[in-house]
Amino acid sequence: MRDMIQEAFTAKDYLSDIRPIWCPGCGHFFILRALAQAFAWLKLPNEQIGLISGIGCSSRIPAYINAYGFHGVHGRALALATGLKAARPDMHVVVAGGDGDGYSIGGNHFIHACRRNMDMTYIVMDNEVYGMTKGQPSPTTEPDWESKFAPHGTGIRTFNPLGVALASGASFIARGFAGDPNGLTKLIIEAIEHKGFSLVEIKSPCVTFRPDEKEWSKTMRKMNMVPTDDVLEAAGKIHGSDGLDTGIFYQATLPVFEPHSTKEKTVADFEKEFEV
Amino acid sequence: MKDRTITVSVSGSGGSGAVTIGLVLLKSIANVGFYGYMSRSSGPQIRGGESSVILSFSDHPIERNADGIDLHFALDWRGFERFSDEIALNSDSCVIFDSSHDTLPDMVAKIGANIIEVNLKEQVKQIKESLPNSFAIGILAAQIGLPLESVFKALQQTLHQKDEAFIKDTIRAIEAGYTLLEESPSLISDWQPSSQSRWNISGNEACGLGALRGGIRLVAAYPITPASDIVEYLAPRLEKVGGTVLIAEDELAAMNMVIGGSFGGKASMTATSGPGVSLMTEAMGLAVASETPALVVNVMRGGPSTGIPTKSEQSDLNQALFGMHGEAPHIVVAPLSIADTVSATQWAVGLAEAMQTLVILLSNQRLGQSRAIVDAVPAKTYELQRKVLAEESAEPYERYAVTEDSISPMAIPGNKQGLYTAEGLEHTDAGKPSSMASDHLQQLRKRESKVAQFDYKDEWAEILTSGKRSRAIVLTWGSTFGSVKESVMELNREGMAIDLLALRLLMPLRVDAIKELCEDKQVIVVEQSYSGQFYHYCLGQGAIGASSLSLAEAGPLMLKKSDIKHFIKEALL
């Protein structure tokens, strides 16, 4: 029986037949696979998944998943997803995108999506570079990384997404690594199952513009974090990490924003208010 | 007063209660069966600034202020110079002021109006809990000729939550004010009360009601003057009819939330003003490209940049028409009056849903924040619904398939047969991203043709013909309609045969229909923008000829009827 169910839901059921535009060896392939596997494990009906993205290499992902998707404008995926979740609380809303999309142009929405703590999952495929526009520094790029856009490096310290998420009110904060597909699938499953806003920040090497990131397969520590629901402890772990630790840093039960509407009135009731 | 209209203004420094006086008088005139219109103007201060109201009353529906002021009450003169443009006092005006604060300013004295001084400080001393503005209500009610009962009823309707002792003293103060001045002949004695069922409604409330009637279920917005009232009207109501209001972190978020909600199958809208639209513009293009229904209400204020947040202009027309990058065919609709805002908004929701595209509704501060007594607006049936994919559809689904009317069924998430990814990238008919010339052309044509071939029926404009062979036609849009209509009707009564065409549908422009109506006539285009945006638009589209004339005035002052009439007369000399 169990095998039959397993047969009914495999990653394949969630992968579309559109071929990704990504470069061979790109970390995003592993994330796509892990996402499909997580959907299969959770047996989510395809038609109940809303996969929302903005712009960038990673934001192409909705087309590659067999579900309802929205490939919107740069940086606004979380806002669009918020509208969808408010209108359709029954949908499993997953947002995916890159570090530039989420932390730079979409930074304000990131803060407020954490704050709202709506029941959705945000997967950031962080390769510390703008790949689609061919190699410019992003908020997670090290300050001394030299590029045509910033010949001497940006000189600006890197953005700490986990720290910002914690301060802003996200109730599930994790870091994953594209090179650890099993750990990653587990993280995504737990994130989707979590009630509230879950951030899964995934280090995903850009083999084309950041070949140095291939080193991550040696340096990233696989699923070494133990979750806590204590904010101070989580803050210590997040700010104490060198960025190579993976796992759930913080998971807590926090108030979830869910618009409550009733059908106690009709429009005709409101028209009466205007009568003189 | 010749046309059975009286215009009363009240001004005072912040907290003096000018707006309350206006609201009570407006309700009073409604209680005796008449119509009224109240525009308001305030200084930039959050609290403590000057404020003023201008009320026009009549025994027929009126949605504009008359050019001149018949009766003005100054609770004090502080900051009055800010309103001296709007409150057009003349030698025929009667000015009553509270002399306990300050003396008559020179700028008012030299007008030569009939001046009456009252000392309200003395009056307030007589009644414990009274306020100067209560005496003012009584004085104005007596001057207008309003029966006291209508005022008391209005008071109850306005101050429902205040305590009884206060209301009692307020009533005493109104009574005292009523008999304070020498008895004057009633200004409304020959008016015929209406037997129509009437509403007391502001333009922004009208927009909210229209949204509810249209079936809006999600509103996402960021606060901005003068549009926030729409959201404040909807917030407590929408949630009781199964909808939601989302507070967005900024306008970029608001517009994307609207798209997300609409993608989820719920009719969605936002309300904002020009600066907000500027921030929303990229995502507005996404609504067009992804063919997601969305309504953006722009309650226009003076621009550019922060401009004049609290005052009106029609200067966001170019932005609404041409603001987006790329080819982005969409709909632009404008209500013509407060009453018309109800149905125009309902229609706008329907157009967005039916055509699966972006609709911009252009209201403005004057329309939105003015309040009027209007005949009740019956709900309309437009039969405009979203074409959705059937749950049991067996065909392979192509979201952007080219159909006869260029509108393809939209799959609503949850439907097993319709899995698709909505695309902001150019795409194939199946929704797959594509940069091929042939796909681009196919989808450009699809998006253009659904809007171009749609049947807008008679809603696209209000057309008033003189009944004779007219020499001229006045072309206008939006809130200037009220003044233009009265001007044209008066000129017709004076023996000039002039038609009026007021557009509700600004984009796509009904070029052929406009051309036909304008044929062999002197065309005069009237609008409230400095550069004549509407005039140039009509000219550029070939809807009007090169001999057409433009009367374009910048905001925020309302176009005066006398100026419009003068312009038309000069044009036809």
C-alpha cells in the first residue's frame, strides 16, 4: 500500500517538460529536484500549489514545476504571493527567487513578508551574484569580489538574510545547500509544513560567474544546526555562523496573519447607510 | 440665486468646526427634500490648520459649486488668505464673521460685500457646553431659511455618539443662533422638494460602493491623500461580504498583491494617487502582459512629484494613457460625477474581469472628497464576467490561446485541468517564455485586439445634444463635466445650439464615434490640466480636427462656469 502511494507521487509528477535555461552544473538544478521531491513527499495536489517568482535565473523555476505559477516582475514575488494567499488561503504558496530579487530590489517586501508571517514558504536560491545579467555583485556578494560592475569590489558588507528574517518576525529560518539534496529536501518539507512564514535560504553555486563557489561542496557543513524557538539563542547562532552552517536555525509558533472574512452582510446593507 | 441655487461657504482655523457645520447643513438640506454639494479645502497641517467648505444647495441635483458665494461665515479669519482663491466673495455676497477673535481683514473689506458682525464669545458664555460653530449653524440655517427641525435631525445624524448634555446644549446654541440676527426672507421658499429617494455620499465612498457592486474581493493599498478614504470605506465592509483589505508596505507591493489576488480568482483592486501610480507602473504592465484582471483607482491630485496632495487636477491623464513601457493596451475609465462614480467603478471592475487586463479609473480630489446629496444610484447589470476554464475541461490547456474575441479562458488555481504559469515575459499561447518575433506579434495582437474589439455599449460617454443643428460641441471628461454641462445647458437656453460629449472611456478612444459627433461643428475641449493633455490626446488620435479649440486650466481651482461660457461664446463669435 505504502509503495503504491509512493508510486503515485514522485518528483516527476511535479516537473514540467520545459527545459531549464540554467547552465550545466548550476546549483539550481538540485534545488528544483529537491522542491519536486518535497512536493511528492507531502503529496500536495499540483493544482493546490502556487509557485510565485520574480526575475532572475532562479525565478524561472515556476515554468519547470507542474503547478500554478506566476513569473512576475523583479523583486515583487513575495507581494504577489501575499495577494494570492490572502485571496486563496487554501493554496500552498511557495515563493522562489534569487539573492538580488529577494534581498536587494525586493528587500522591503522581504521584511514585511517576515513581519506578516503568513503561511507560505520562501526559497531563496542564493548564489551571491546576479547571473542573468552576467555577473554583477548582489547584497550577499563579499565586499572585495571584483567584477566589471565593481572593479574594486563593492566595499559594502554582505547582507545577513537570516538575521533580518529573525528581526522581522519570520517564524521558520533555515539555511540549506544545493549540494546536499537530501538535507535540502527535508528542509523544504519542514518549511512547507511549518505554519507561518518559512525562509529557506539555499547556497547554490553559480558555476559560470562564481566558479569559486564550487568550493562550497567541501566547506558547507551539512545539516549541523539544531532548531531553537528562542529568539536570543537563534540570534546567537545566526550571527555566530560563518555562513557555512546549514539546517533550521529558528522555528517558533508565532501569530500568523490570516485575513478573516465573513459573509454576514450584503452590498444592499451598505447601500442603506447612504439613505437620507 | 436666479437658477435656484445658493452657495454658502464656511472657513476657520483648525478645530473651529467648519467641516462639521458643512456636514450638518448638507444633511439639513437633504432632510427638507433638496439637493446639495459640499467641497472642502484644507491647509497642509495635519491638525490645527485652516479648513473650509463650500456648499451649494438646490432643488435639483447639483454636483458643483456655483461660481460666486452667496453667504460666507468666517469662524475666524486666520489663514483665510489661503482660501481666498476658492471662496470667491463678491459685492453681492453676505459675509458673517465672529468678531470676538479678530477684525475684518482689509482684503475682505475692500470687496464691498454686505458684512454682518456677530460676537460668538458672548453667546458661548450664555450656554454651558456650547461651541461657537453651533451658533453659526443656527445663524446660517436662519439665513438660508431652513426649518429648525431639519437641522436638529441633521445634528442627531451627525453627532450620534456624543453625550446627551452636549447635544442638549448644542441644540440650545443652534436655537439661539437661529434668532440672533434680524429675520431675513427664506432663500428656499419657492423650491420644490424632491420625492426621490436620495443618498448622502462622497465620491470616494461612491467608488467603494461601486467596487462592492462590481464584486471586488481583495483590496491592497498603501495610504495616500486623497485616496485613503476609499480604503477606509472598504476596510470594515469588504470583510463582511467575504473579502479582504491588505495593508501593503508600499505601492509596488500593493499592485503586486492585487495581481496575486486576481490570479487566485478574486476580483482585486487598489486605490491610490499619482505618486502611487508611478510606483505601481511596472506591475501594471505585468497585469497587461500576464492578462490578469486588475483595477487601479487613481484619485488625482496636483503634480508632479509630491505636488499638491490635498487639491485637485486632471493632470495624470498622460500617465494613465502612456505610463507603461512597451506596448501595453489597457483601459482608462473616468467617472463624470459623484453619483456616476458608483456605476463607473462597478463598470471598471467588470471591464477588467471581462477583458482580463488592467483598468485605470481616474477620479480626482474634487470628485473623491466632495460630498453630495444625489438621487439614489440603482445597481446596474453589466453582464461582465471573467471567462474561466471549466473544471471538467478535457482539452489540453493553453492559457494565452488566441480566440475569436482574443480573450482566452483563465484557469483558476485549484482547477486540475488548468495548471499554467502566468508570464510577464513574452510567451507562446501555451504560456511558455518566448522571445521569438512571431510569438511576440501574436500576443501583441491578442492583447490589443481584445480591448479594441470589445463592445463598450453606451457607457463610453454621456452625450447631450441641443436638439437643433448645433454649431459647436464641447468635449470634456471627468469632474469638469459638472461645470461644462451647466455652461452648455445655459447657453442652449440662451439660444445657442451646442452639444456636449463627456467621455467615460478614455482608452481605447472611440475615435470614429467622436469624429461622427464632432462633424461640421466647432470642437471645444475643456479640461483641468495646464498643458491640455486631453486636447492633445484627442488631436493625436485623430478624433478631432486641427481647428479644435482648447480650454485647459491648471488645478486646483474648479473651472468656473462663467469662464467656460465666455470661452465658448468667444469661440463662436
